[in-house]
Amino acid sequence: MPPIDASTDAGPVPAPVHHPDCADPGGDGEDTLELRLPDEFVTLFTAETAGTAPCGGCAPAGGHALGGTMQTGAQSASTDDLLDGAGGWGPVATPVGTFELARVRVERDLPLISRWMNDPAVSAFWGLAGSPTRTEEHVRAQLDGDGRSVPCVGMLDGTPMSYWEVYRADLDPLARHYPARPHDTGIHLLIGAVADRGQGLGSALLRSVADLVLDHRPACARVVAEPDLRNTPSVAAFLSAGFRFGAEVDLPAKRAALMLRDRTLRHLM
């Protein structure tokens, strides 16, 4: 469960909270990429492949099957792609410009991402300030992992301006703290430049990325996020982006607002 954005649409927040899944020797040791796939999910995905199990409210088409390949019409989805090609979905028109999620390339993107992580407003939540090596380890753990979390650079009109993580919330430690459904997809965001914060960019891009997830992940019924409850501007940005407040969730290092964007409500909110 990677850390949530420190500044979706706002400046610094008053109470720094270190996310439990950052590389922190004082944390609880949970890590997205080390979480064993729960047996119930393996059973469910195997049943999906055979066409015998519903997807917990998910769309009937698409999805993943562990240990095999699921056919969907003329297309097939490789089982090692748990996020249906996230980071390669191509550009999309948004109210603030043409936006694209580009999968992180360490050699190209590390200096910029590391600089963003050293912004105090960001490091208060992400906990990755310091040497670029620290950021590199965080990013490479995802790139070299099993595919349940994909780090991306957000490109707005061709300019890198944000960092994103698209992840399988149902396969993340977060799933221990809320009633997760198969294929729930989480997103984390930080806006890089201070000048880009507080301008409505966060809300516009959150909505666009949530729509990208729902468009490209037909088995996903909802997009989730878990901003700190005390980060009121961030919670407000999610609400403006069409998310609804689901519940207050006690996570190991913070009390979070569980935010949900439902496929069935996407055109109403």
C-alpha cells in the first residue's frame, strides 16, 4: 500500500504522517510487493477462469486468472499483467490538457521523481526524502515485482508534472482494513511543482486517471484511495473528482478516508 499524495491540490499539511508501507525501520514491515496472494483470491480467480464465479460486483468481461490466460473475445490478458497494461494506455484529453500515464523508466525519470520526493510537503507523507537511491529502491521494487503496483510519470501536454502509482488494492495490505472486492484498483498521486498545486489540476487528473482505470480494466468495479483524514484539501480533491467518501479506516500509521469511485456512478458524479 504505497503512500498517498501529500499535496493533491493543496500546499503543505500541518501534521506529517509517514505511511506504514514506506521504507521505514520504525514501521510495521508491511509492503505491497511482499504480500502473499490470499488463498481466497487464488480460488476466486481460478473459478473466474472456468466461468463459475461472479466477480464481486465487477464487470463480467476481462480480468485476470492466476496460473492461466483468460480469453476475452478476440483478446487475451496475460496473467502476469495484473493491471491490464497500466502505464501504456496512451494519451487522453482532459479539461486541463492532454494527459498520459507513462510507466517509469528509472534512467530517465529518477532525478525528477527524487527531486519531487525531497519537497517537504511530499516527503511528509511519502517518506522518501534524501538520496535518489531511496526513491530508486522504492520504484524498482514495483518495476521488478509481480505487477500489482505500477509506478508512472504523469505527462501533461508532453511535460512530466506528477508521479502516480496504480495498484491492485485487493492484493495490497489495504485490503485488510476495508471490505475489498476482487480487482479493486488503487491510485496514489503527487503533483510535482508547487506552482501546479491548488489550481484544480489534482481533481481534474484524478477524475481522468480513474476513468482510464475503469476504461482499461473492465473487471474493476471501483477505484479506491485512502488520503489522510486530516488532509482536508486532498479529500476535497477526490470528492471533486467524482469519488465518494466510503468510511473512516484505521491504518497502522494514520486514520484515512476511504474514497471510492464506482463504475456504476461514474457518469453521475
